[in-house]
Amino acid sequence: MPSLKDLKNRIESVKSTRKITKAMQMVAAAKLRRAQEAAEMSRPYAERFNAVLGALAASVGDSDTAPRLLAGTGSDQTHLLIVMTAERGLCGGFNANIAKLAKQHADRLKSDGKTVKIVTVGKKGRDNMRRGYGDLFIDHVDLTEVKSVGYANAQEIAKNVLDRFDAGEFDVATIFYSKFENVVSQKPTAQQIIPASFDAPEEGAEPSTVYDYEPSEEAILADLLPRGVATQIFAALLENGASEQGARMSAMDNATRNAGEMIDKLTIEYNRSRQAVITNELIEIISGAEAL
């Protein structure tokens, strides 16, 4: 049975931990507000941009002059997985869930006889994927020193990926990130970015306006598709940022609650032990008085 001193030290230790988790929760809540606004503001642009590209791609179809970013290389043997996670932990299962989805995708591709290559964005994803998949790594993007992710960061990642595609290092590229839904819900998502894929229009939807393009659709796509890759990566980074802060806020809230419950239990145990010590001392005093 722990002594009174041990119990008191443990209570003070848990109280200190609760102060830290509470402070981290408040910081995450403040960052979440900005990150959520950035993610939500990017969605209309990304959706409209993809809709325009989808309309152009539909008009080009399977033309021989279609850009390689749309038509692909004609093969799907080599796949590049871009695993995007956080640089820091203490955010629940946020990083692990993204890595788990990427691992499942990699295992499925390997079982089909495909070649898998991995690029990680974020230290936690690299550390998680390294065990068992380290031999598949070809690059890592370090954003540790980046306080606020901007479009320039997405452009750097996109340039890295596009250069590798032009060099013939892979046929298909897929990004893995967590889509922000709300504070308690973040959905791990896999999205193919090369070759470009677009959602088919819903059944019953009104036909879109017909446009005449100048220059040709192929020329416009050749210019817009690289920007589309950067736009999708940037949107994924923003979604990841909001999801990370939401997951951290929830995790620190749970940790604060658990610390409070532990303090209550330890306080009860401390009071009972202290009462037992006092009772024993009284019994000894009474017994000594009766012996006299």
C-alpha cells in the first residue's frame, strides 16, 4: 500500500499533467478555428476547379492528344503513395488512421503484383510507416519549420511529384490525408491525383453549359492539370491541418477529464489512508493510557 507521501506526490503530479493537457486543449481550440476556416474556404475553389477540369477532360475523352497527366502512361504497374500526416503527436488516432489506410492500400497493391513507392509528408507518418514499409520510401517532405501551411508548400510537393512522373518513376499517384468533418470526426481519405480522375455527374443532373475554348481543350488541360495537382495537395494539407487540431483538441479534452477522475480517486484513497493512520494513532494512545 502506498504511503501518504507517495499518494500526495502522485496527486500533485497528475494535477500538473492536467494543467498541461488543459493548456494544450485551449491552444488546439484556438488553432482549430483558423484551420477550419482555411479548409472550408478552400473547398468551393477546389470543387469548382475540379468541375472545370472534369468538363474539359470529358470533352477531350480518350483522344490521342490528351495530356499524360489525364491519359496516364498506359500502365498502372508502379504506384506512388503520398502519405500526409502531422509533424507532432498527441492528437489521438489521427496519424495512425491515415497510416493504416495507406498500409492497407500498399498491401493490396503488393498482393496484386504492383510496385509501390512511398513519399511521406509529416514526421509522424514517416515514423509509423517506417516499420515494415521503410524499404518502399523514396522521399520525405519535412514541414517541421512551417508554422502555417501555404500554397507554396503544396507547389513544392507537387513539383517533386510531377518531376518524378515526367521521369517515368511511377504510373499512378494517390494522396492519403484526413478530411475534416467536425471536431470529433475526421475521415481518412485516399484520393488519386495522377492520372487525374473526376467524379461523374449525378444522374438526373441538368447538363452543364457548353463552352467553346480558345486555345484547344488539350492545351488548356496541359496548363491546368499541373495546377490541379498542386490545388488538390494544398486542399489536402488544409484538411489535414484542421483534422489534426480537432483530433488534438478531443484527445486533450479526454486526457484532462481522465486526469480529473484520477485525482478524485487518488484523493479518496489518500483521505482513507490518512484516516486509517489517525485511527491507529488514537488506538495506540488509548491502549497506552489504559495500560497505565
